[in-house]
Amino acid sequence: MTGPRGIRRAEPLRWVLLAVAVVVLAVFVLAQRQSIDVSYGQSPATSTRVEEGSAGELSDATVPSTEEMTALVAADPVVRLPGAIARWDEERVREAIGGEDTRILVAPPGLDEEERDRVREVRSATVRVIGTQVSGGMFQATPDTLPGWRARFATGDITDQLVTLITALRKVPRPASQDTLRWRDPSGPELDTVVADLRADGLHLADGSTLRRVPEDAGTAFPDGAWYVALPAQPYGEPLPAYGPALHRLFPDRPLVVMYGSWIEYHGPGAADFAELAGTSFYAHFGDRLSRYDYPQQNVLGVYLGRVTDIRYAGLFDRPLPYRPWDPLRVALPALPWIFAACVAGFLVLSIRSLRRSGGAGIRPGDPQRGSARARLAGLTALAVEVSLLTDARSNPALTRGIGKLEAARKALDDGLPDRHVRSLLADATAELDDTARLTEIPGYRPDIYLQGRLS
């Protein structure tokens, strides 16, 4: 490619390379603004804030006035108000009390805020129990393990919480927690009754349970279906019938959900992978609320199934990855910097060859303003491409305006417009590129210096 003919052929290619470089740079910069969604999927379980009393958590139980309860506590170290459900190992609690004058006031669950405040105002009570919530002084004792939550919500056992709180108030070492809950195999008739109900409609409701039906969102928690057994809270100190293991032996492939009061446990496929996680996250989140209110099992099970749904949609059930359409931008993104570099290199090579052939047409050392308009356009374009790799948010606007002026000057030259118009556009572009160099704080990229070193 030699002579004027070769220069004419190279000109379109030069500008095509520049245009491609600008487009690639713009795409790459805009792609950096994309956000990344790392969630497995959006769980359909919903969580809404409800006002007190709207979920059936308040019972008909009530408490006397603060003065009356204060008098009762003064007369007896342990006062159990009507409807109280909390139980404990009296021997272990006596050992924790030692010789201290410790007075315990036990109130029923499901009290409204005003009634709970009356209980808290009984200052003569060392320990106050509302439902199974244990507090005293500035402290509140709560379980932090599955056995502790199981004893609390299946039988109303608050022994460990009482011992923990009393020893904290006395500032003495706390004995280790004990899991004293005992189990027994259900009898033949007991198991036959449960199995018959489950085979009929997948639901067994024991006398005293407050579950009425399987919650509507059960299908999202267990898409293949599950069987449900609902039992009331069990008597304190008596062995619990272990329906879960017994039913799992009979139906190993069937998901089983068993409720003892407000305690829920899962048996069946995948239990080792998620049952402990579901139980821990559920009771750690809602345990304090369940301890002081009297929620129906219908509500408790519904919220638990919502938590299981959240875990399922987090990808812990080995679900296949959701389909994602092919994204050409994400595939091509790593190659864009290389494409940009190749286009810039090609443009610079062609520009240098064009400048050499033009011979610098009338440009004198120290006076870059008096050169050929086309040569000056090529030099300023090379400067714009080179400095574009170093600009930032402050200098990008000036660079963009400069490139626009250069493009207008190129079109003016191609269309044969008056030299005064072309020189005016080049002067504007020079000013914008000078601002760009000043903002990037690189003096060598100021147009006068840059062109003097290359076109002299």
C-alpha cells in the first residue's frame, strides 16, 4: 500500500478501527456497572409483620394486679398463677438457689403487653416466668441448643434456664446443661391409629392438638408431599412417644413432620442435610416469641414450613441449577480488552504510516498549530485514543467532547467544508484534549507537547 492510493485505502480502515475501539471501550465500561445476583432463587415464602393479637397468640388467661402479685410473692417463694405451663426439676433448682431467698413468679403464656408489664413490675420476684420465658434482674435466660428448645416447647421444661439465671444472679459457676427428656416407643395401638390416619389423608390430629389442617404453603416446603402428626404439649417428666423414628422405619421414603406442642421435628429423606439447620434457624429466630405467647399449632407449623421453603430455595436440597439463557456479553467480556488493544494498535500503525507519507506537510518545530489539517486530525486522534486508557470520571467528559469534535472535523474534511470551519473544530478538540491531559495530570499528553514530539 504505497502512494496516495494506498493512503486513501488505509483511511477508511483507520477510522473503522477507531470506531470499533470506542464501541468496545464503551461496552466494557458499561458492563462493569452490572450487579451480580448470587441468590439461588427467590423463595415464595412470605414474611410480613403482624400486630399483636392478630395471629391467635393471646389466650384468655389474665393476671392479678401488681399489688396482688407482690403480696402473693411475699407470702410464698414460688407463685404459680392460673394457666401457668412452665415446669422444672425442683431438686436442681434448689441446688442452684442454695441458701438464698429466691422467689419465683410463674405467669401463663398469651398475655397482652399490659398484663406482661404488670408481671414485670413485681419487683419482689427474683425470677419472673411468662409462659416459658425466664427473666430476672437485667437478665433473660434462653436455650441455644435443639435439646434446650425441645424440652421448653414440647413439655414446658425450663429447668436449665432457671438454673442459668439463678446462678448468674448469684454470680456462681453455672452447672452444665442436661438433656433429661426421655423417649419411649409408641405402643401398637397408638402407632396403628396414627398410621391409619396418615394413610387416609396424610394428617393425624391427636386430642388436644390445635392444628386443624395442613398449611397452604406445605407444597413449597415438601413438593413431593409429607405426612403430619400433631400432638399437644406433653406432660412434664413423662417419656414422649417417639413417633418420628417409628414411622420412619415403616415409611423410609416419606417426609414426616411431627409436632409436640410448639416443638417440630422432621424425619425422612434428607433429614441429615437440613433438619438440624431448619430447626436451629427457626427456634433461634422465633423461640423467644413462642415462649411468651400461646400460638396455635396451625400458625407455628405454617411459619416452620416457610423456613423450610427458604432453605429449599437456597439450594440445600440438591436441586438442579435453574436455567439461565446464554449471555453473549458475559462470554465475550474477557476478550474485549484484547479486541480494544488490537484496534488501538492497528489505528496507531496506520496513523503513523499516514503521517510519514504526508511528510508533516508544512509543520515546523515548536509550532504544531500550522500543520496540515488532516495530519493534525490524525495526531489528535492518536492522542485521544492513547489517553482514553488513563482517564477517569473527572476527565471522561472532556475526552468525550474532544472525540466528538475530532469526528466532526473528519466529516468536514471528507465533505470539503471550508478550512476555517475545520480549523475551528480542531481548535475546539485541542482545547478539550488539553483539559483532559490537565485533569489526568500527565503533561506529556497536552496536545502542543504531544504533537510537537511526533509531528516535528
